[in-house]
Amino acid sequence: MAGTPYFYIFVENKFNMAEISITNKEWERVKIKIQRKYNNLSDEQLQYSEGQEENLITKLMQLINRDRNYVLFTLKKALVNIDNNRL
């Protein structure tokens, strides 16, 4: 990366990191909410392992055909009211 400005490297790396953290326990509740909203999604499609947030975001973007901001907003909304069944 000779000649690449430091700022560019920082910005590129920033967008490759997940802006959310979800435990496996939280995911079980969030997954139920997502399946209620998008009832065509199966358990197999929504498999998740803790620490794989970036993969989850990318997968959801493809599955529900929405952009990254929408997926992040939806996940954060689900986490804020984790005990509520609504998304």
C-alpha cells in the first residue's frame, strides 16, 4: 500500500468492522423477531455465532434485500427492547 494515504486506510478499515455486538443468547430473541417480520426466513438461513456480526449483517442484507443502514437499525432496535416481541 505504498503511496496510500493513512486516512484512506483508516476509513476502509472502519467500514469493515461491525458496529454492533450480539451474544448467542440475544441472537435467539432477535432471530425470533426477524422471523416474525420476514416469515420466509428459516433457522438455517439465520444461523449465527457470537463474534460473527459482520457476516450476519452481510447475510441479512442479501436475504431481505435492504442496505446496511437498515439492517443495523433493525438489529439495534431489536436489541434495545430485547424482551419485547415487536421489532
